[in-house]
Amino acid sequence: MKRLRVILLAVLAMTLLVTAGCDPNNEKGTPGGSSASISGNSGASAGSAASSAGTENAAKKMNIKVYYPDEQGMKLIAVKRTIKADGSNKYTEAMKSLLQGPRDKGQIAVIPKQAKLKSVKVKGDVAYVDFSQDLVKQFTGGSTGEEMLVGSIVNTLTEFSEIKKVQLLVEGKEIETLAGHMDLSSPIARMAGLLK
């Protein structure tokens, strides 16, 4: 009888420990916690699952550089930003970050606020950046402004080593020029000469 009571108490104690280890409020898991002491394998797999989830979250954040013209509108300044991105989504996130405009003094916005980013698609080593027609309609700069606008987009995307050239599109179609000063009919390579 005593032996049966001891066995039942041991089973009850183990059940309580397992239940405590599976607490729904303990979302992140506790390495070396009670569940690990009962069954080492399940504790280890829970720990590795938590660490792989942590790695996924870390992979979704990326430090990039976006480029804005200086106050004189003659050179592009690199600005560090952190984006949440994974896979091909990182190119869109980089462009969205660029479109937010500069936050520091000494830099100016050159892309019209009304211009909406429609998509960023990559084929081979070329990024195709599609804007709404407001990119052309609302652009008010001259030849230097056009060069700064194109350079800010091209240099931001060619920060990704796999992107060698950028093709600007408006409403899904190639354009010959933005304001009559630059030939945009074919993909543009990194414009390193504009960098400060």
C-alpha cells in the first residue's frame, strides 16, 4: 500500500512539474527550467526552437544606407537606416525608408512626396523600381535635381551587392527621361561619382 502511495505521489509530482513547464504564459521558454529537468530532449528542442525563432527575428532586421542630396544639391550623403526585411522584401523596405525623407540637417528630399512606390522587382542583377506617375508630374528640379533623384534611388539599391543596375519605371513602363536631362531608357549603374 505504502509503495503504491509513493508511486502515485511521484506520478502526481511529475505531472505538476510538466504542467508548470508548459505554462502558456511562459512564451519564450526557460532554458534549464523544470521541463528540461524532467525530459532533457524536449527541453533541448524547446530551447533550440526558441533560439531559431530568435535568429529569424534577427534576420528580419538589416542595416542599410540610403542616399540624400546635401543642401547644395551637388553630392549624395549616405544615411544609415535599419529596416525590417527578409528575402526580396528588403529592396522594397529600402526604398520605403528612402521615401521617408531625410531626418538630419544638411540633407534635402528630392523625390516628390506625392510619388508612390508601386513595386520593386529584381531580375538577375537589375532592380526594376516602379513609381506612380507623380514621380514625373510632380518633379520640379532641373538637370542637377534629376541627377540627384536618380542617384539617390540607384545608389540606395546598389548598396545590395547583388544589385548592379537599376531601371526606373513609371506605372509599370520604362521612361526615356524624368525631366529631359538624363537618359533613363536603360538600367543605370551605381553613380559613385555623386557620393560625398
